[in-house]
Amino acid sequence: MPDRPPLAPMLPPADGLDDSAWLDVIHKMDEVYSQLVADEVALEEKNAQLEQSQQFIFSLLSAMSDVLVACDAGGRIEETNRALAELTGRDEAALRGSSIAALMADETSRVRIRHVLGTPALQRGGTVLEVELLDGAGQPVPVDFNCTPRLDAAGRRVGLVFVGRPMGELKRAYHQLREAHEALKRTQQQLLHSEKMASLGRLVAGVAHELNNPISFVLGNVHALTRYTERLRQYLGEIHDGRPVAELAPMRRKLRIDHLLADLPSLMEGTLEGAQRTADIVQGLKRFSAADRDERGPVRLNEVVEQAIHWVRKGTAPDFVVHWQPGPDAVVEGAPGPLLQVMLNLIQNAWDATSGAGAKPPTLWITGHLEAGLARLVFRDNGPGIAPEHLGRLFDPFFTTKPVGKGTGLGLSISYGIVEQHGGRLLAGNQAGGGAEFVVELPARG
């Protein structure tokens, strides 16, 4: 604060002025001086704030990676930033006052700039403009500008603001994003395939047992046919050698030709039946593991459930008690393989939950319903149920309550997606009397 000037010596009172009047004058002078000092301090504070604001704006302009051009109504550059100076190879001071059109690399870009400058009703939200700028080496650089009007305090347009990014950087970013997306899609497909193969692997024991019976039957019949073939070869050889009929009778009885001929039809029929059974099993596996999920058609839901029960009980859960109460013969539009995977997963999960909890015996009740064009399957087990904290995450990918190495955490998530793709819903909850309950709802064909 500046030093206060010394007060003037007390003068003798003039005619008509007493001492109190002079004291009032001196007091007013002190008040005016104090106000001047306060105004000077406030002005210094305002100047400091203004400098801070200017420094802040300058730091923002310098930190921007996008190029910035603020020009007046005629297209003369009033303000820019370091990004544009580095791109064009020109100093910021040299850019100010020059025409923005002079930065363009071709006539098409200059025409677009002039068109925007000459458009009075430019959108307040901005207009996208693709131009090419000349870089420091004289090469064209594509830039995607967003042009917005700059208004004064009265709301009148006094210029334009151009903010843009060189397209080369955007293209590189887009290319990286596309590569990451493709990698994510490949990983997702691999995870889906892995979960499907894991589900298929749980059925290997049942498949082996299921195939063993018809194949063993076919092998036994083939061995019998081989023996019969040898006998027939011997007998026909004697006939072709011209042996008399009277001498053939003992050989016919010895080789049991009559019994052989009577047994051939049943052997052939049994062989064909075993081969057909094997073909049906293989066809069922092919339908389950089919890679093409887009092949859709009418699917009998009861048959899918019965097949799923059969596979799980023949495979990993021979002691599982499953009470299946089919509803009306519901037909849904979908792919049999994915729908079978949903049923297999729900039944297998019920077995894991009930057997792991020591239920005696592990039991699952499946009931079918058909109401108002909606097919509903309800799966209820006598396990411990679903913990309340797990209900909200049950269908999240990779969420599992099983020990490490016992599950991928994708089964229910994939099942949820499959049911949703078929226009249905997969719901989960707990029964009032204990045990988990899953409900599959699918639109039925009319």
C-alpha cells in the first residue's frame, strides 16, 4: 500500500468556517483515499485472475491434439493452437491474420470452406466438413472439421470455429478397433465352441455305453454270418463237384444247412436293426454338435427333452432320478442342436447340484405345459437351491459356483442366449420348499 501523504497543518479558520467543518473535510478526504486504495487492490486481483484465465486457456489450446482454428466472418484466422502449427509447419503468430482458405491443399477444399463461411444459418450444433490441408512438407492431409458459429454477447455471428483431427489418425484408430473387434469375435466363438465341446465331453461315457450294445450285436451277428458263409461254401462246393444227392444228405445234416437257412433272416434283420440304431445315435450327436446354428425348422420340444434325459442318464448321471411329465406335443421354431444343449445343461446342472449336496436320491422333476401359444418347461430339483447373492449373477459369463476345473461358467450364459435367440425366456429361482427351479419359455407354433 502506498505511503499516506502527511496531513496539511491546521490553518486558522476562515471566515464562516469553524474547526468542526475542517474536521469533516479531512474525514471525507480519508474516506476517498481509503476507497482509492481498495479499488487499486481489487484491480490488481482482477488482473491476476485475468492472467490466470489467459494462462489456463493457453494451456488448453496447447494441450489439444485436435487442430483448432477460430476465424472471423471473412475467414481470417484470429486464434489457433500448437497442433495446427505443427501440422502446417508454420508459426502460430504467422497463422494469425491469414486466410483459412490459404491452408487448403486443393480447390475443392477451398470451395467447401467458402461455402461454410457464406452460410448465414449455420447449425448451432456444428456442421461436419471434410477438407485437405497442406502439411509442412507440402503434402495434402485429410482433416475432418466440425464447424460451429462463434457468437458475440448480442447473439450475432462474428466468426466460425473449426475443430478437427487428421483422418490418418482416425483411420489408424478405426483399424485397431476393427482388429480388436475381430479378435474378440474369434475369442467368443472359441469360448462357445469350448463350452459346447465340454458339454459333449460329459456325454462320452453315455455315448460309449449306448453304442456298445448295437455294435456288439452287429459284431456277434457278423461272426455268425461268417461261420454260416463257410458252411455254405463247403456245401455248395460239394454240389458243384457233382456229388450224388444221396451222399449230400449226411453233409447237409452235419453242416446244419437247414438251421442255417432258417436263422439267416433273423440274423440279417438284427444286423440291420443294430446298424440303424448306431446310425440314429450318430445322427443325434451330429445334430447336437452341428456348427450351423442358423438352420431352423419345426422342433418337437418333448423329443428334445427326452433325448437330453437319455444322454445325461446314460453318461455322467446313471443314478439320477428324473420324473418327466410331458405336456401337450409342443412344436417350436428353432434349431434342434442348440435347444438340446440347453436341456442338457439344465439337467446336468441339476445333477451336479443335487449329487454334490448329498441328496438321497438326487431327483429332478420336469413338467411340460402349453398355454396360449407358449411352451413352458419347468425344471425342479431337490438340491440346496440358489444362494440369494448368486441369483443376480447366475447368467453372467464365467460366473460359476463350481470348483476350479469343474466348469467354465459359460453353460447358463450360453443357454440364456440360445433361449433368447429363439424368442423365449430362461428364468431361475428357488422353490418355496427348497431346491432350484428353472423355467424355459418358448413361443409355440400354431
